[in-house]
Amino acid sequence: MPSTQKQRNESALSAVNVLYFLIAFRICNALLIRTFFQPDEYFQSLEPAWDIAFKPSSGAWITWEWRERLRSSLHPFLFAGVYQATSFLAESLHLETTTRAELLLAAPKVLQGCFAALTDFFIWKLAEKAYGRNSQASHAALFLTVFSPWQWFCSTRTLSNSVETTLTTIALWLWPLRNDPKQPGSNARSLRAALALAAIATILRPTNAIIWIVMALYTAAPGADINTTRAFWTLAVECREALISGLMVVGVSLVSDRSYYGEWTFPPLRFIHFNVVQSLAVFYGRNRPDYYLTEGLPLLLTTSLPFAAWGCWQALSSRIPSADGQKLTRPLAISVIVFIAIMSLIAHKEVRFIFPLLPGLLVLAAGPFSQFFSPLLRPRTMVKKGLLILFVTVNVVFAFYISQVHQRGVVDVLHHLRHEHENRGTSTTTVMFMMPCHSTPWRSHLIHPAIDARALTCEPPLDIPIEARASYMDEADQFYADPVVWMRKHMEDVTALAERRSSGNINIHQDKAQWPEYLVFFEQLEPTMTDFLAKTSYKECWRGFNTHWHDDSRRHGDVIIWCLSESA
């Protein structure tokens, strides 16, 4: 066998082994996560997926965004298929109810773990494309993504941003370099594949289009290595392939949304209309213009931030040693800058909105990181050895805290309620969450439709004029403005509660709701509940640690369950 062919086979074998390791690593990562991050992890993926798989009677919580057709159904259909397959397997094997519940809880995590592994893998391959196969910088990129606290914390969560990042990473690897026929993505087929993945990412998150506009314009721009005529034809090819790929993806999206919503609709346009034209995004918070620079990027990159900044400067100042690296790292750096600049103009900001920039940033950071700790992971000086140990320690400790400690009570409480329902064997269990809306997961963790649960809602002011929105209060706002007044208005009189015994068929969905068997709230509300329900048979039956701190005063302290004494 020729030596070059042998080297290719060994390289392919090495890549397969790396992929296997990453899949196993990220599945473990996904199954080990114990904390809460963002409601969208559940309400924009798993809840509609549960609704698709098990029908509306299953008790999924479908938020206003789905009723207003703002979200693409492509994402939840992925998890709906997993739910259906898992349920079919459990029924075929005649598994116990508790085992079926655990499998349904784990199945979407396993799928998302595979997506996260693909993100890691193609970050490594993208770095190989920039710095060369088996280069120290490409190995550094793999090291950085594996030890990234953000990747550990967020990549295995069922957020649309996580899948968007996976699609973006693969598409960047497939994307053609300027005037280089030797690289992956240098022919029409791979360009078409890259654009198809980019189109799907844009359907899921319309802001993803910013990255591809920058990449397309940079690839086709005239320069020293490409004349005006060649630039024109490059742009023409990109437009042709974008049209072909885009139409195919839009067609699939339209059919999918027609199936889910029951009518023809195009969610990306409605998403832009509601969040930009009507400015409804600010209902969920307003941030400073410099948020992504002072908070977003530091949280996204943690200890990799200085290396990413160094890598951006190298890319923009033509200091990348490799010409191929320059062709890739420069557009990556430009797309980061343009994306951050445009997203900073939007009032509502979250770190996860810039998640698709992480692959490019880690590739940019990999070059300086490998140079600074050269030879890679075996630096010669004690100072650099100490810094490397500090780098790893900070990342591991941070990743452990945010994935195992911070905001775990709001997840643990649902496991407890589910197990209580399973152990009691009753036909119905009633629960009310007196918390800010979407403080916990929902049916993806409650599982059983017989757990009849209610929570405070936070519907935005959809039909209210802009000038009147400042005074608008959703149900959760009304509750926390004066919990006692709200409970007197919406819940049955506590005197009646004190005189009757608990029953298993309490209906908490009436205008004047009966008190449920379980009340769930944060410790911050405990004094109010103690005073208001002092003469009732409620008593504490579970308390779980949630977090050491929180920026929302309503969510301070432990998560507490009170049970009617007959249910405790």
C-alpha cells in the first residue's frame, strides 16, 4: 500500500476514534446535567415535541409563540420522533411505567448529546482546515472545545441555538476557501450542502443569516488572489447554489409547518415581525448595548477569551502563518465582529444568541493557544505550566458548578413530584407552581398526563398598543405584585379548604380554583404562604436547594413543596 494511502487510512481511523470518543463524552455530559438554564430548552422544543408525539391530551404546555406560529416545527419534529420511538420500544418490551418515564426523560438528551459531539468534531475539522491536518493548533481546538464550560453547560441542552451551532459548524467546514480547489467545500456539491445546512440554521434562528452573508461576500470579493471577473462568477455560483438549497429547505419547512400548524405559514417572517417590527422581545428584558462585549463573550469563552481576541487580531492583521489559515480565519473574524455589532443593536440580548459564533472563536483561539503553550500541553516554563493547570481547573470547576449546583432545585422538584405520583399509584395528582412563569421544565419531566399541573403564565401584550405596554402586567406579575390579593381573588376561600378533606380529583382549572394537593414555590415566598395558609392542613413535605444567588429576587432561596396533610 502506498505510504500516502496508508496515511489517509490512519488519519480516517483516527478521526473515527475521535468521533466515537466525543459521542460517548457528550452523551455522558447530557445525562449528567442537573441544572436549569433557559425555559426555551423545554418550551421551544420538548413541549411541542411531546404534543406532536402524544397528542394534546398528554398535557404539554404550548406557549404563545407556537399559537402565533413564530417557531419552525423542524426542531420539535426531531424530538417527537425520538419520543415516539422510545415509547414504542417501552411498550414492545413491556417495561414498567417508571422505567418508561426514565427512558422518555433520557432520550432527547441522548440525541442532543450526539448533536453536541458533531459540533466538537467539526470544530476540530475546521481547525484542521485552517491550520493543517495533525497540526498543534487543530489539536488545541479539540482541547478547547472539550474543556469549554459553555459547551459542557449548553451544547447538550435541547435549545434551537445548540442545533443551530452544530449546523453552522458543519457548514463552515464545508464552505469553500477563497480560490482554493484543494479544500473541502471547493466544489458545487459541498457548497450546496453548506448552504442547505446554513438555510436550515436560518430557518431555526433567522439571525444566523448574518454569518452566511459575510462568508459569501468575503469569498466572492475581489482581491490579490481573485480578480473582478472571477469574483463575479464566484458570487453568481453562490447565488445559484443558495437559490437551489434555499428553495429545497424552504419547501421542506413549509410542508413541516403545514403539518404542524394546519395551515400554510412561514415562521421566520412572523418571528421577525413580532420581535423586530412590534418590539415584543423587549418584554423579556432589555440590555445595555455593550452586553455582548462585557458579559456575553466572557461567559461564552471564559478562559479562552484572551486567546480568541489574539486570534481575531492575527486574522485581521495578516499574521496567520499559513495562507490557507488566513483564507479561513479572516472571514471567521469578520463574521464575529459583524454578528456582534448587529446583535448589539437589538434591545433583548442573551449569551445563547451568539452561541453559533463559538466554533469560529475557538478556531481563532486555537492558533494563539498552541503558540503560547508550545509544545502543546507540555510548555517548557513553570509559569506556563501553572497557567495551563489554572486554565483547566477554572474551566472544570466552573462547568461543574453551573451544571450540578446552580439552579438545580427547579429540576429536582419535578423528579420528586413524578416519583411521588408513581409511588402513590393514584389516578390523579394535582400541583400548582406559584413561581415566575416557566421556572421549571414541564411535561418532558412530569411525564405522566395524570399529574394535573398548573403554573402562572406570562403571555406578552400581543394585542396592546405600544404606548400602553409599559403598564401591562402578566399573570405572574399580578401575583407577585400582591400574592395575598391574587390568592383571594383566584383561589377558593381558605376556610373552605380547612374544613374539607383532600380528594384526588381536585380541579384547579376553574375561575375560582380549588387548592391542589401540592404547592410549589421559592423560599422567598415562604413567609407569605405561612401567614396566608396558617389555618389549613398544608405542611412542608420537601425542600431542595436551588442556587446560592439569582438576579431575580422572586427566585431566591430553596424550592419548597407543601402538601395537604392527607397527601403528605
